[in-house]
Amino acid sequence: MITRKHIFKKARTLTLIVSVFTALLLTHMYAVAQDTFKVEVKGEGPSIILIPGLMSDASVFESLADDLSKRHKVHLMSVKGFANTPATIDFSLDKLLNDIVHYIDSNKLQNPNIIGHSMGGLTGFMLASYHEDKIGKLVSIDGLPFIGPIFTRTNATTADMMKPQAQNIKTMFTNMTKQQLRSQTQQGVYVQATSLANQARVVEMASQSDPSTVGKAMYDVLTSDMREPLKKSSTTILMLGASGGFTELAQHEQVRALYEQQFENVKNAEVVMNTKTRHFMFFDDVQWVSQQVTRFLDK
């Protein structure tokens, strides 16, 4: 005889099975294999994809992601070959770009907002230039459409001009040991973050990175110029720039001009500079970065 108690018991069992199956399905959905990166997902709400920079992994976004995940589903990327994420492929920015598009499509993400730091910002500009229909708004944290002018101090610099230097850098880094990569990073860590503890974090991530992957990535970054393609994009952009590594007012103004010039005739682009923070802006002042991101996304 089937009693009401039996019916309720079977209903609870069925509900449990469905819940477990759904959890497994969701886990599988976000475990889509990508050649160039792995992803950790946290929070609920509209999706945001966080893309770290050169020799960094998702851990750099920890504090920012904690804040954003209160209202958003945050997809934290770690690029393979950087920091503590083992290298598995012959890296290129084009492969990374294609994998991100595949990830968006495979997981049926509806125009996720993109937040990228450094090389991650450049990757965001590539998405805005070539796949703007796939994404929502874009925030770049101290990552320019073209990094060349940072070295030459003029936006007249072209990607072709940077190729010989880029090839030399690629060769140099490809032939490095991890200890040499650590030492190389240590030399310029002053401009990366303000505190000694955060500078040490940057150096440690570099020492765990794959030198060959770093060299290939640096070549692509130095020879990728998104300034012209961005002029055809309608993506809404927030560029957060850091000049805290400089001390003179004239230097801050020169950096500001270099940044703003890269967005001339780019629709819907806003440039906001911070003269106190250095390249890892969220290490120096995560509250300010979070406020800027929230203001921009809520507009």
C-alpha cells in the first residue's frame, strides 16, 4: 500500500537526485577544457570575466573578486604557464582570445563584462575589437591598447617598430631559467606595487612562471596594436591608469597624455588616472578600484 509518507519520501529522494545532478551539470559546464587557461567561478548574478596579466594568476584578483561576487557571477581566469598554473601549450594571444570566446559560447554567457589587468586588459581590447557582440562592458586595469609607447614615450610608435625589440625579448626569456626570470622581475618590481609584501608577491608569481610562455606572451603584447580597431568598436570602456611609480607632476601628466591619446576617436571610452597606485592597482588600493568598477558597471 502506497501511503502519503511513501510519496513524500520518494519526492524528497527525487529532489535530492535532481539537485545532485544539477550540481554536477553546473560543475561540468564550467569545467570546459581550454588550452590556454583554467577558470574558477564564484558568486551569482550577471557574469564578469577577470583576466590577469603577464606572469599572474587569478589570486591577484582575490579581494576584488570577493567584492564583485556579492552581486555578480565572477569567472576568475588563470592563464596556463603563468604563476602557479602549469604550461601545457604553445602560447599565443590569438589562442587565448579564441579560447575565451569558446568559453563564453560553451557556457552560454550573456554578454559578460570583462575586467582585465595589464595583458588581460589588452586581451579585453582584442575582444572589444573583434568580438564585441560577445561581451558587455570592458574595464582595463593599467593595460593599454598598445604598450609600445610606454617604452618610447610617444604614440607615434608602431607595432612594426617594436618587432626587433620584441623578438630579442622573446629569445631572451625563452632561454631563461626560472631563477633568472625571478631576478629579472626583481629588477623592475618597484613600479609594480608599493608595499614590499606585494612586490614579493609579484616576484614569487614570476618565479613560478614558464619562461618560454612568458617570452611568447611578451612578443605578442609588444606587437599587438588595438588603437585603430577600437575606433570601430561600440563597446563601453573604462581605462584605469596608474602613474604612482613616478614622483614629478610633469611625469604624471606625460603618462596621462600617453593614455588618453590611445583613446582618441574611440567611442564610449573613459580614462581615469590614479597618481598614487602602481601597476598592480588592486594591490595598492582595491577599494578605489572596486568603487571605479562598480560605478562604471552600474551606469
